[in-house]
Amino acid sequence: KIYITVEPRCQVIVVTDLRPTLTEGKEYEFRIVAVNKAGPSEPSEASKAVIAKPRFLKPRINKVGLKSVTVKQGQTITLEAPYTAEPLPTMTWQRGSTELIPDDRTQMTQTDKLARLIITKALRSDTGQYLIRLVNSSGTETAECEVIVLGPPSMPRGPIVTKEVTKSSVTLSWMPPLDNGGKEITNYVVEKRDKKTGDWVRCSDPVNGTQV
């Protein structure tokens, strides 16, 4: 039941907040009950049957709800974009300028209120700026967020330069990795190999820079 408070001379009222929510395409009838301090009246005669039509709402994404995420390599990336739109919009996701396509790691799901992107077994290459685009007959809406996938850095770049080699010391320098794993490099570990045994052993304390 819907109770509406009106002024005595009011004859027309627009009701937009109907509960329960009407289902698009279904047929409905309406009736009115007058209410005063003594209670409700008998219901009026029912209206003619009408069919619920879409409201033609342009997509509106709740950009606060679409959050940037940071995950470790191998974990699952989940992006959720709450939205309102009628009729139901088409949904696309992009990483950078590349449109994403569902595959064995990438799933895209959609309800009438929520668009979701799930990427399993995250890779470092999944890092980037993500964009969702919703389109229906009333317009288009986009929103963006950032995804960072953390992992071990790639190997330091060579060639390793040796200088001032003596019996008891040597100066080494190298280039940092091309990929820092999503975080700044904290230190390097220098190892040496024994020519006789072939074993690699640590030969210094952790090094902060690219020279020791």
C-alpha cells in the first residue's frame, strides 16, 4: 500500500517512489485510499491497466564506489562499479586503450545496479589504469580506477662493470631492473661464485645503490 498526504484541493500528484518496485513490461492497476486522523477510507475504483515502461535514465556510475586496488601477483583483482541506468546499459572495460575480452582469467558480470570485473591469477602486466564504459539509449558514462599488481623485481641489468680489482677488493656497478615489481627497490644482494666449487655465496652486506 502507498499512502499519500495531499492538500484538500489537490487533484493531481505524481508518484515516483513506488514500493514494491515495478517490473518493466508488466501490467499494473492503481487505486487510492484517503486517510485522515480517523483512519483510511475504502479504496477507490482501480485505474485502467497500464504497462510499466523504462524511465530512460542515462547511466550514472558511483565513482566513489569504484575503488583503485593493489594486489600481489597471483591474487584476484575485483573491480566493482555501482550504477543507475534504464534501460540496462551495455558494459565494456579497458586497460589503458585496450578493450578487455572475457577469457579463462577475465570475467565480466552485470546486474541492474552493479558492474563487476574479475581477473584471477593477477600478473604484473595487469597493472594499469582501468576504465569502465556504460552505454544505453539515453547516453554514456565512464569512470576510471588504478590497479597495481605487486611482484618480485626483474633482474638487475648489466653488464656488470668491474673496477679497481685487487686481491682483497673490487668495485662493482650495474643498472637497476626494468621492472621494480611495483615498489621501490630497497636493496641489492651481491654474490660471488667460487671457481672451484661453482657455488654462489653472499659477499657483502645488502647494498642500497647500484655500486659497491
